[in-house]
Amino acid sequence: MENRREAIRGVAGCVVAAAGGAAGMLAWAPYARRGIFGFEGESEWDVVWFGLPVMTLGGIAAGITLFTLVQGKWRQALGAGVLLTALIGFGVVFDVLAGPPPNCDPC
């Protein structure tokens, strides 16, 4: 009976992590449109190369953090929270969701 309960928890954890990753991708989508099809055809591929992994991994880390908090595993939740904080810090420092700068030079 205990093995079955552990298996169900494992599957639930995978589902929560996958849902978090999908939520991260959905949150990233508006930035992708602005970065790939930017202002006056200016593309910013850093939004894809850096923004997509950071948002996806951030969604996964947020899902795992919530899942471990619900289970009452505080140390594991703290570790996942540290990972989530590091991803947020990386995203802010390197401005991974910045689109192309607008070109305001007079012709």
C-alpha cells in the first residue's frame, strides 16, 4: 500500500512540474511575440535563448516549491525556493525578457 501511495505522489509531482513548465511558457509567450517580431522588424533572439529557459525552469521550480510545501517537506521546499530565487535574480540581472529597443532616430 505504501508503494502505491509513493507512486501516486511521484506522478502528482511530475504533473505539477509539467503544469508549472507549461505555465512558464504561457507567461513567456507575449514577450516572445514582442522579441521575435519586434518593433520595425528588429528581432531580439535573447528573449528566446534566455527568456524561454528561465521562464520554463521558473515555472517548474514554482510548481515543485508549492508541491513540497503542500506535503509539508520544508527543507525540500526551501531548496526549490532558493532555485526559484536564483532564476528570478538571473532573469532580472540579465533582463532576459527585454524586447528590442525602439528605434526613435529621426530619418
